[in-house]
Amino acid sequence: MSSEYGKLYVVATPIGNLADISFRAIETLKQADLIAAEDTRHVRMLLQHYGITNKLVSLHQHNEDKASAGLLEKLRSGLSIALVSDAGTPLLSDPGLPLVKLIKEAGLDVVPIPGACALIAALSVAGLPVTQFSFEGFSPRSASARKAFFLEKLTQPTTWVFYESSHRILDSLKDMAEVLPLDRQLVIARELTKLHETIVKAPLGAALALVESSDNMRKGEFVVIVEGAIIDKKDQLITPEQEKLLSVLLEECSIKTAVDMAVKITGARKKILYQAALEMAQGKQD
């Protein structure tokens, strides 16, 4: 790439503790001609802390398509731009993708400046398998969509992670408890690197009870990490007789009652009957 063009630097910033920023990130922010920020007021606090006075421009979900075209022209004129989000690594559930996509398609350089990320910070202390994991962004907003989402994850064998907000964390856990077994292990990481950082590892039932009983556990920003399902291949099949019984019971009972009765009648494992009942109920909704 010709040096006559500027570069876009994707810069990770602290997720709470202002000390969690790299020397390289500070130097990049100081040297950039422009800093494109999701919330200029929020980022200005960080810049003032480190004595950075570069010009700020706004790039958020409501203007990023239009603003990205303007920033591309700035880069073509030779200016360098640093892209930051409100906290952490840009583009992880934050605006910025249209800009990065546009710059890459134009053949200009996009340079990562790595650093803090709530997802990785939470995984590092979770105590759950992380050799393989899936990141799901924020959970769906409605209860029905969340339950469908959790149903999709019911039998996933790898660890999975999502972000949650303070005003939905309790409802999200309640919906999860209707779908996942209450003994499924999960980690709730709240306000990471901040004054009231809290990291709890517990079975789903206990975690839900804690969030219900504690006002503080419903405040802040959350990373929720869920243990993958432990699947025994010999337990994955339901017999035609068990399927018929469940179908009849579900016509008259809730999922929980139908499964409990089917377990008593057939002696089959509750886990596989519960999974089958959930799939039947979901099929009827579809």
C-alpha cells in the first residue's frame, strides 16, 4: 500500500480500569489524525486521562454507513484514523463493521491494536473448557426469542458465551432455567475490571436464585458463560413408545410435569426425555 494513503487503526481500550491499555494503543491514539468513537463523550474521559487531544469524530450505529464513506475519503487524503468503541475491542457487539469492510474493500490498510476484551477476560477466569467456544453477542430481546436461542444451545457440547444488560439479566436467566437443566454450570462475570467486579460460578438454579435475591447482581454489564452439554451417545435416542407417551402427556401437562411423569412410567433418563419434550413443544410452536 502506498504511503500516501492513511491507515485505519482498530484500537482496543479499557473495559473499566483505565490502566488496562497498552503503550502501543496510547501512542496510536496520540499520533492518529482522527479518532472515530462510538460515544465521543465517553471516550473523551479516557483521552483526557492520558493527555490525548486529537480530534474526535462520531461513528455509531445510526450514522456509520454515511460516516464511513467520509472517513474513507479522509484516509485517501493521507490522514490516519483510530477506531475505538466505548470499551474493549471494537466490532465485538459494537459499531464499526461497515467502516472496516469499506476500508478493506478499498484496498487500504486496517491495523489491529489489541488489548482489553470482556469476552476473553471472562473466559480466562471461568474455569470452564475454552479450547472451543462460541460467542453469541447479546442475547435476543424477547422472551420467546431467548427461549428459542437457549433451546438451540441445549445440546451444544462446547462452552458458549453471551453478553447481557442489567435490565435483562434476570429475565434471561429465568428463560434459560425453563430450557436448560438447573444443574448446568455457568459463570456470571459482572462489571469486569471495575470497582464492583463480581465473578460467580454456579449451577444455573443457584445462579438464578442469587440474581433474584441480590439487587447488586442486577446492576452493571454482564458476560454469561455456559457449560456445554455432556452428551452420552447411548442416551441420545428416544424410543417410539416414549415419544408417544410424551406426546400424549404434553397435550395435558406442562413440559416439566410431562417429563416427570414419563420418567416415572418408563424409567428412562430425564435428560433425554426433557430434550425430546422441548423439541416437541418447539415443533408445535413452529
